[in-house]
Amino acid sequence: MHFNLVLLLIVTLVWGTTFPLLKTASSSLSGVEISGIRFALAAVCMAPFMRRVPMRTWVDGAVLGALALVSYVSQAYGMQYISSNRSAFLTSLAVLMVPFLGLFWGARLTATTLSAALLACVGIGFMSWEGGAHRLGDSATVLCALAYALYVIVLSQRSSGHDPRQLTATQIAFMAVFSAVWIGGAGMGNDALSTLPERLVPHGMILLYLGVVATAGMLWLQAIAQRQVPADKASVIYAMEPVFAALFAWLWLHEVLSGRAALGGALVVLAVLISEIKPGQARTEKSSA
């Protein structure tokens, strides 16, 4: 179990590195273009594992790919209307949604789980809360949180029945197809297409990292780790993403890390530690003392 938790922390750390990289790439590429190229590169990387895939893996991969893409698209759409900090806070509501949604699938809601989830949301609130409410932007970002919460639950439920490489490959294949449809629906003009190669050149290594490492590699590690880690515990660990993002933004982009943000990060770390407390563990340790 501890090995799988380490894998999830690695996933979250790598995701944290993507925020400053996305900010750099977005100087000349749109969010639609970055997402489409990212998923296409990931699909090419995982293509060798798409041979002789069972039909049930394709089905579950389609479900997971659709949920992941809804999360990506709705978050990108919402950020057209609200700040990235507000988006980070609303997206973090997935940490609370996972244990409550899990009740519909027979999961138990323990005091430890609920306390860790609440503390993680409070910590992210300290780090990222801003005003500027916008009904459309907020609604789209809450949809992002809901889609990702369902993704985490479905992945924990179904990953144990599949080869992690095949499950990762199938969902990435569907994400690439869905994102291509999204790009077509967005209606990229001839000017955008003609200038795309020129705009890609300065960000080639960033896009390669986003596609191969942050998408293909990390979705594969997720599929491995969540075979053993319950969805509610995984969601609390994923709350570390804005903490790592703030850290890398401070290191790479020299953004200011305020005292309030540092306190929020500490609360998220504490939430992860609390999530590791097993029911009755404290009582057992006390009695043995």
C-alpha cells in the first residue's frame, strides 16, 4: 500500500510541474491546441499497448477517457471567465465529492476520511481563494470537479481487472479522438493552422514532456496505484497538486509564495497524513502504551 501511495505522490508532483509549463506554452498556443497535441503525443507513446486489447478494456477506457476529457474541457472553459486561483479552489471540491459520491457504490464515509477531505479543501482555499464569482465559469469548473471525482472512483473500481498499460492506452486513445473532435468543433481557422508549426517550435520540449511524461506516464502510474488505493484516499493525495504547483511556480517563475499560501500548503500536507490514519489505530496505540 505504501508503495502505491508513493506512486500517487509522484503523479501529483509531476502534475504540479505542468502549471508553470502550461503557462509558458500558452503564450503562443491556445488551450485547445495544447490539449490536442498533448493527447496525440500520449496516444503515439502508448500505441504499442493497443494490440489485442479485450473489449471490456476498451469499454472501461472509453468511460475513463470521456470523464477525463470532460474534466479537462470544462476546466479550460471555466478559466475563460474566472481566475486560475479560483479555478484551483473549485476543482479541489473533487476531494469532498469523492467520499460522498462513493456512498452510491456502497463505500463507507468515516470520520477520518471526511476530516482529511475537509482539511484539504480548507488548505487549498487558503492557497487559492479569490473573489470574482461568475455563474458560467463557476458552474463549468464545478462540473470539472464532478467529472474528475467520478474518474477517480471509476478508476479505483475497475483498474484491478485490467492490464494497467492497456487501460492507460485505451483511455488515452479515446482522449485523443475526443480532443480531435473538440478541436474540429472549436473551428480553428486557416490562419491558426498555417502558423501552428511556427508557434510549436519554441515549446517542442514542453509539449513532449506534457504528452509523454505528464499524460501517458502519469495515467499509467495512476492505473497501477489505484488498483490498491481507495478512491477517497487517492483524492486527498491528489489535493497535493496545487501545493506542488505553487512550489514550482515559486522556483521557476519566481512567483510570490505568501504566508497564507504556505499555511494552506501545510494544511493539505496534514490532511494527507490524517488520511493515512486507520480506523481504531490511535485507540490501539494508546491502549498498547
